Amino acid sequence: MISYNNKRDETLIEMSSSAGEETGDIGLISGFPSDSPGEDNGPYYDPSNGTREPGTPSNSEVLSTTTETASLISGPSKMIDKQIHSKDSVFFCDGIRRIDFILSYVDDPKDADKKMERRKEFEDNLLKTGLELETENKDDSEDGKTYFVKVHAPWDVLAMYAEVMHIKVPIKENDIPQARENPFDRLLKPFRLDPAIINPEPDYFTAPFSKQRQELYLINNPETFFSPSTRNRIVYYILSRCKYTTEDGKRKLGIKRLLNNGTYTAAYPLHDCRYWKKSHDSKSDNERYILYKRWARFGQFYKEQPLNLIRKYYGEKIGIYFAWLGFYTEMLGIAGGVGFLCFLYGCITKDGNVWSDEICDAEIGGKIIMCPLCDGCDFWRLNITCQSTKNSHLFDNAATLFFAVFMGIWVTLFLELWKRRQAKLEYEWDLVDFEEEQQQLQIRPEYEANCSHHKKNPVTQELEPYIPISNQAFRFVLSGATVLFWIFLILICIIAVIVYRLSMYASFAKITGSMKNVKYIGTLFTPQMVTSVTASILNFIIIMILNYFYERVAIWITDLEIPKTHLEYENRLTMKMFLFQFVNYYSSCFYVAFFKGKFLGYPGKYNILFGSWRSEECDPGGCLIELTTQLTIIMAGKQIWGNIQESLLPWVKNWWVSRKARHHPERLYSRWEQDHDLQDMGQFGLFYEYLEMVIQFGFVTLFVASFPLAPVLALLNNIIEIRVDAWKFITQFRRPMAAKAHSIGIWQQILNSVAIVSVVINAFIVAFTSDMIPRLVYKYAYSVNDELPMKGYINNSLSIANTSVFDGNSLYNGNITSCRYKDYRYPSGHSFEYRHTMQYWHILAAKMAFIIIMEHVVFLVKFSIAALIPDVPSEVKARIKREKYLTQKILHEYELNKLREILAGKENVVVNKEMSAHAEKVELLSEEL
């Protein structure tokens, strides 16, 4: 476990002292030797003799001219002509020092002097940490108004912070034999990529970097020892903790605040080349080009993803996202295949079920007169629902029950197998010893800046900033009230859509003057279907609008809470966003599945909503087909709109921003300007990607009993989604800051929760939304036909009402004395008139028994599978232990050899002293003689 108790390991850039703060001088890292106030306290400067460590340039040597894009480098001044030196490069003008980060700004007339002072102090403090800067004048930029500050981290800075951040580096090439080749790998060869792309670098034994043990590591070239993604992570670590001013006694830190207040307009690392062709610079790795050719193009959709190269270029956090998305898509292939087979079963048996035939039969369904579906509606014949009943059978059949149980098991297998896959990636990507506490102890600069109180940490015994409980309580209450308000707003919108459904159907029924007109809209849709479809579209539009505003509110209230660490901030925002989107996306589906048509009342005593409308009834084909329609529209609409947002909008924005620069010669359109013209992925770019997929996961699992094709739609979407995300990251977004992550974080807990809830919801859908349980009860308890047990089911499921309870004229001019409605009640005139029959209670008991049995069976299988499948494969466990043993052995031998050298040196000193003493004695004796 990585320890942070030692003061030497503190990770914030601290100001040296009060005097140092006044002069703007800083110490690099608290815990390192600090000299007298006002002096340069960087780790490479010794005030006692005025010298620096060898190879470290002075501050004056790293200051650059801002006029003709010339650079002053160590040693003699050297001017680089911009007409000769190509600007499409990732190096300083000397062609040697790599650009690790770019800061850009413009001359903003608003608070110009204040922003200039902030930049000056910030850049001076960056120089004192050892970073090197080079500025491109606005006259050399494409728009003529943007300055670009190039940041380079020399070896000493990288080494210092690699030790502070506990970055692991190679000590020896891994010689553990690889696992045996799977015989099925040959069948998968067409889906594989070139091994050089899949494994861009050898596998090594690694150990945390230490400046005192540099000879232990495999350092062939200091300039390339740390990968570009590691370099930009180190530089961003410094940028996010560097002071730029002091206001009201509070230190203002970090590039994030400077971006928010407009002091800088952008901060980003550079892509290594253009995505469509290789760089002319022989020192460029061209990894962006390789990723575009082998990963980001849709023609590669059937190929595996180059996860190791993604991780190398973007960092582990983005790499683990694409690994999870790829694995999820592979597992959807299984669920989609089974779901499609269940749908085929429904298609095959569509025309062969007895109850649909009875409804479509003119002698049965054609003679059954149904009660009006709304106030002002006419009576109607049951056989007009023939087509919708057959369509409902596509999803409401025996295969649906099987698929609901199967998905309960599938989701468990998916989550358990992902844990194993994740454990393998942790080993391969050197994240086994990566502790979450490492992130938790990295306090957010915003938290420090807002804290005026300090208390002693019981573990480290050092003062730490904190927010009083009373202050925290107020912020949490305000945050919770805001979340509840928005959830309440969603419920109001759902009620508004229900009112739209009621008024739309009632108005449509009144406009149509005869039963023939009500019968169909054209030849495809009934009035109920039109109402359901338009209401679903309206609901989807409302969902998108609420999402747009709530995203900003969620970020605001999370900032208001002032979480202490980055991990805590991310987790709080994730929970707020998921809770809101869960209610926003799924509430309308819950309404259709469990409330619509369930609390109607009965003829003569219907339940009235809002004092005007009867409670809404389901489509004559059943509520399940309406739930399927709702899911299809929302799920498909979300996926289509999401892909438009993710691909088309960034492309249009980038095209507009770079429309002038595209005509410039390549060598004059600089790499930093090309990336500046791209879209910023932002702090929450990956967060939204996860959120989109988790919401989709909810659609696939929560309501799958009503829509077996949901996994198929999700599979098709994700095949596109992987390549769209890859294309977007490679071509439309600036290169994000690399970050480490050993898992998908809190999303794993959310997925586990959704998986558990999905079992319960699907059991209720099968029991209460579909007609499966009533049919089974009739078949085994009430049917009197042994040869055709379902014959007479339709007549049995319809109750009888006297038409005298309905007001107004009907199409049949009072010739109808009774009508039928879907329920199990005694007829009018009976001693228990309109009360529920015993069959109703039998069916209710069967539904509750089914829910309990299904839940217990699925949960038993689910938890048994989870217990039987270990989270970490035995092979990975053995390799981890072996690697730890060999790594410790290498480190032990290194320390032992070091100790031997020291002891050997001391022995030589002792021997030399003895020989000198012996020589002196001999000389004295000779003099006496």
C-alpha cells in the first residue's frame, strides 16, 4: 500500500512562507528542504552557493522571445527561422525539447491588467518549479490574436514528480511465459489486429520510480523514458497546483481556475501528428495516425480494439472505458441472439394462438360489443383489435418468460465476467497496486481555496483544510432540495403527458363521427396507437430538454458542496446525474407498465382524473404493446440523437472554426493551432459516455420482458458507438489529460444495483402487464375444453355491463342493452354487482406467487453464479504473485549490491589508512636509524 504519511510525500505545491508569498516565490513540494524566505526554493537551486544541479537550465535560459517565434535555449542564443522550421511539430523551436502542454490566451480588454498579472505570476511560478516555457506571439497565430505558451518538463522535473506520484517504470523485461494459445484463436484470426498494434511495447516488471535508484530502471533515453501521456499527466499535476495570486489572504491555485476566469482560454496536451497522415518528424510516434487507421474508421467495426495502444496514448482511464464498452458489446451479442430467437418464436406463433383467432373471428369477436373507452366515445366491436392483438403476441408469449429469466442470469454473467476481465487488465496495465486512497488523498485545489479552517489529521498528525459540519450540512440540504425539486418537475411533466394522452384520445374520438372512421387511421393505426406514439415522441422531447438543463444544475450543486477529492467529486456528480436520468428516462415506462389501465373503476363508476377525464385505458391489444412502443421510441430516439450530438455537432463546430486555416501551408499551420481549433473534451467527457451506456443498460435489462429486441438495438448501436467514440476522440477532440483508473469506478455499483432491480421489475411486468398469468390460470383452472384448453378464454376474460350507465347517444341508437369490458367482475343485476369475482382473486394470488418464485429462482441462480466465479482468474493471481516475488528479488539484489559497494568503499578507505600509518611508521624508523 502506498503511504502518504511521510511529509516528503505530500503532493501539493506549497508556498514557502509568508514572505515568500509576498514576493511570489514558491517551494516546489512541501517537505523538501526550504531555504530562507524570498530565495528560489526549487529543488535544483542551492542558495548557499548559487549553483544548480548539472543539466538544469536557469530561469533566464528558459524564457523565450515572443516576437519572431524564436527561442532562447541553454548556451548561445539560437534563432530559428519560422519559414524553415515546420510548425506542424510537437517540439520547441530548437527541435529537441518536446512540448508537453499548451496554454493559450488572448488580449481581453475586460480586466486586462489583472489577467496579465495573474499570467505573469503563474508562469514565473511554473519556471521556478523547473518547467520550461516558450511563447508564440499572437502575430504568428492564424487568427492574429491568440498567444500560445508551450510547456516542457525537463528530466529532473519528470523524475521529481514521478517519485511524488508513485509512477511505476520498467526495471526488467517480463520473462514469465505467456499463457498457452487457445485453439479457438485461429477461428478468431480475421477479427484480430496486427500484434505490433495490439502490443505496442514489451511487457516489463515495474517498480515505483525513485531518483535515488535511477540506475535500476531501463533508462535508454531520458527524453523518451516517460511516455507522452505520462509526461502530460505530470505537467497537468503541476499546473493544477501552482499558485497565481493571493486575494483576501487566500491562495488562488491551479490552471482550472485560470480557465474559468478567462485568464487562459485553453490548456491541453498535443496530439502527436495529423490523424490522416504520418508526421514528417522522424521522432514522432504517429500513434494518432495508427489509431485512426486501425480503430477509428467504421470499416474496422469487426476488428478487436487496440486497447494497449489506446491506454498508451490516452491513459488508463479512457482505456478502461473502451475495454468495458467492447466487453459489454460482446456480451450483448449473446443477449441479442437469444432475444431475436424469442422474437422469431413470436412471429412463428403469431397466427396460431386461439385467443387471437377468437378476437379476429367475425362470429366471436365481431359479435362482442365493447364499452366505450372514453367519455364521448362510441361502443365498438372487439374484432377491430385483431391486428394489434396479433402484434402484441410478438412480445407477449411463452418465450418472453424464458427471456426474462435468461436476462436475469445474463446480467450476472456479464458483471462477474467483466470483473475477471478488469482484473486481467489491472495486471497487464500495471494497476494491481493502484490504491484508490492515492486519489482520495489528493485534495482538490478548489477545496483548499474555499477552506478557511484547519484541523489535525489523526493519521499524519498534520494540519489539513476542512469545512465545518454546519457549513457542510447547509450545502447538503440545499443540494438535496434542488435534486428533489427537479425530480418533482419530472413527475409534473409525466402528469402533463398523461393529460395530453387523455385529451388527445377524447378529442380524436369526438372528431370522428362514426365507428367506421374510428376503426382505423388509414389501414395501419388505431386511435389508441396514434395517441401512444405521439405521446411517446412528446415525452422523448421533454426528456431531452430536462436533461439539457439538469446537467448544468447538477454540476452547479456539486460544485456548491465542495467535495474534498476528485474521486469524491466524480462520485457525487455521478449519483446525482444517474438518479435524475433514471427518473427522467424510465418514469414514463413505469407509468405504462404498472399504472396505466390498472385503476379504472368500472362502468358507471369510473375513476376521474383532474375532474375531467376518465382514467386512461390500455390499447385494446394490451398495455404490453404500448410499453414496447414507448421503449422503442425513447431508446431508439436517444441513440440516434446521441450519435448526432457526438459526431455531427463537433464536426460542424470544428469545420467552422478551422475553415480559414485549412488553406494555409501545412508547415505554417502549427500543431498547437490545429489542436486549439478542435473541441475540448472537457472534465466530464468520459462521464457522459458512461452515463449514456448505463442508461442504455437500464433499457436492456429493466424492461426486457416487454421488448426482447432491446439487446439487438443496443448491440447495433454499440457497434456504431465504439467507432463513433473512437473517431470523435481521434479527429474532433483535443487530446485529453491522461489519467489513471483501475476500474470503471462507481458505475460498477450502479450496474449491480440496476441488475438487482431488473429482476424484480421484469417479474412484475410478466405478472401485471402481460396477460400470461390470466391465460395460465384459465388454462389450468377454468377451462372446460380438454382438447383446446384456451378456447373460450376471451369470453371468460370480459365482464358484462348494462349500457344504461353510459350517457349520450351511441352509434347503435340505444339498441344495445349490454357491453363488455376487460375485468373480472360480476355483471349488473347480480347480488355482488360489479364486485370482483373469485377468479380475479385466484389470478392475483397466482401473480404474487409467480413474482415470489421467479425472484427467488433468479436470485438463487444469480448469487450462486457470482459465488462460483472468482473475481480474479487463478492464472492472473499466480502471475501477480510471481511478478511481485521477482520484482522484490530484483529490488533486494539491487539494494544488496549497493550495500556491498558502500562496504567495499569503506574497506578500501580503512586499508588505505592502515597503509598510510604503516608507511609513516617505516619513515620514522628510517629517520631514527
